[in-house]
Amino acid sequence: MVNVSSDDTSREKNDRPIMHTFFEPDPKGYCCGMLNSGHELLLSAWEQAWQDRGWKTKVLTEEDAKRHPEFSTFESKLKETHLSLYDQKCYWRWFAMAATDDGGWMSDYDAFPLEMDANVGSKLAVESNGVFTSFSMHVPCLIYAAREEWDRILHLMLGTIEEDGNRRSSDMQSLIKVGERIGVEEAGMIWKDQTYRTFAYRRNEDDQLVVNCEKIAGLKIAHLSHKGTIEAYKAKLYPEIDRKLGPINGRGVAAEIFMKDYREHCMN
């Protein structure tokens, strides 16, 4: 048995990579098919899942976004596009990451780790060398970048809105436009397709719900998006939860079940 000193244990904890996400409760108490309580359940499941895989987690908020020196200027321009508050918040997370000390990892709080433990994350960060890297192509649900790169890509995205006469555009649409108009490589980005886009279940010969470990082998995350969740629910590939919650509002509970099943059946 290897003896680990308290100093070594403390150092290991301090060296753990940080996975950021962004969450700001809706003032109306409801957004995007979910009550704030549903969002909070999903956020709690997200934190636990990443911490279980060795990560530190940090939830960024509007206050973090406001630390960006250009937040007020660009926020006024975003409001001119008549974006919903939800879509404005999607940009706020970019401001928040561009205002951190070092940048780093950011995921949606409906993105859950598969292969992506802390060791894998640390190695990928070193390999990236700070280059803006998306692990779900144009969908910004898992990204690594140095702070300067977060800021640079954010400015390119905001530039597409100005080019289009302040036409309404979500952050994902703006990122797509950067890739189309400048080119992914030319814009200094790397887009990888290493995401499973819904709950990774299948039905076995007894019609039981089981995790499809073979299908998700080597993938970094499962993105339990609104669209992916509805697809899984309609295909009867969604875990059993209290029906009163509904498939979208109940994603936090469903995610906890999925992660438990994944750990039990896919992690050796």
C-alpha cells in the first residue's frame, strides 16, 4: 500500500482542474420548460457528477460576467437585438469566462462527464496549449480555451451580430457564423465531435433500459439538451422518474440516474 501524506493529498486537491458552468436564476421563476427548482436540481446533479470524476466545479453568475470591462457596452447591443433573457445569458457565460484569471474549461450544466475525468481534462488542456477547442463541434456545451481566446472568439461572435445589422442571434448561431464566414481553422478554433447528444440508453432483449456503453466508448460527455431529452423520452430511452416532473423539468433527477447507471455498467 502506498502511503500518502496529508500534504500530498492537499496538493492533489489543489491541482484538480476546474470545470466552470454558468447559472443565473430567472426572475420569473421559470425558463425554457423548467422551473428554477428544476434548473437547480440539474445544476446540483452536474456539480456532483463532475466532482465524482475528480474535478473542482465553479458556478459563474451575472456578477462574474460583469467583471468583463466591456460587458455593459455589449449588453446594451445585445438588448437591441431583442434577444430573450435566456439567450442573453448564454452570452453572459462567455463574458464570465473571458473575465476569469486564466480561462479554462466550461460546460453547460446539462453536460455530464463520460470519459472526461480530471486526468483526461488535464491532459487535454496541456495538449490544447490554450487554443479554443470545442468538443461538440459548433454546440458550445464543452469548451477549453485560455482567457485571451475566450475573449477573442467572443468578440468575433459579437462582430457577426453587428455585421447582420443587430439581427437576433443566439450564441450558438453566432459561433456557427464565425466558422462559416472566417473558417474554423482560420479563426484559430478546433471543433471536435466527442459528445453523445442525449441519454445513452438502449433496450435489451428483456426490454430493460441499459446504458449503451459500446456506443459511447471514447466520448467525452453526454449532452442532455432539451432536444436530446425529448428525443430520448419519445423513443422510451429515458429513465423512470416521477411523471409530475416531466422530461425537461425532471432532467436533474434523470441525469443522476443516468450517471449512476453509467458508473455501475461502463466504468471499469
